[in-house]
Amino acid sequence: MSDPSISEEQSGSKGRFVIATPEGEAELTFSILSPRLRIADHTSVPKALEGHGYAYKLMLHLIEDAKSQGYKIVPLCPYVNAQRAKHPEWSDYFSI
């Protein structure tokens, strides 16, 4: 079975990265402060999707998006902040 894809949704200054499956949606929400700064607000994975590494996949997608789009991440979300602390190699992508 292949991994589900990650999609992005934006409306105004709010957005989210989403992994949609028949069992539910995992998401990482963000707020756009400027073209150069986004707040990672919240990461959510429903119980039915736990244990598949979806939160980490969303995190990796956020890092890749920050790298390709040239913005920094403010890690308000506890999960994103914990992953930031575990991965000093990502420090260039965060504004703390």
C-alpha cells in the first residue's frame, strides 16, 4: 500500500497540509504572517491513523515547503516544536 499524498489548502491567512484517508484526515495547520513567516499552529492525527507516521510526514512536508518557498516557521504547535528540538539540522527553517 502506498502512502497517501499530502495536499495543501489555504484561505486568506490560514492554511493546512492534509493527509486524507478513508479513516480520516491528519493535518498540520498554519497561519501566514507574511511571505517570509508562518506559524505552525497545530498538528492533529485521529486515533484511527496513529502509528503510521503521518504527523512526521506532515512535518517533513512543512520543512520542504519552507525551504522551497523561502519562509521561516514559528513553532507554536507543541509537536512541531518538539521535532524542531530533535532536529538541529532544521534550525535554518525556524524563527524562534
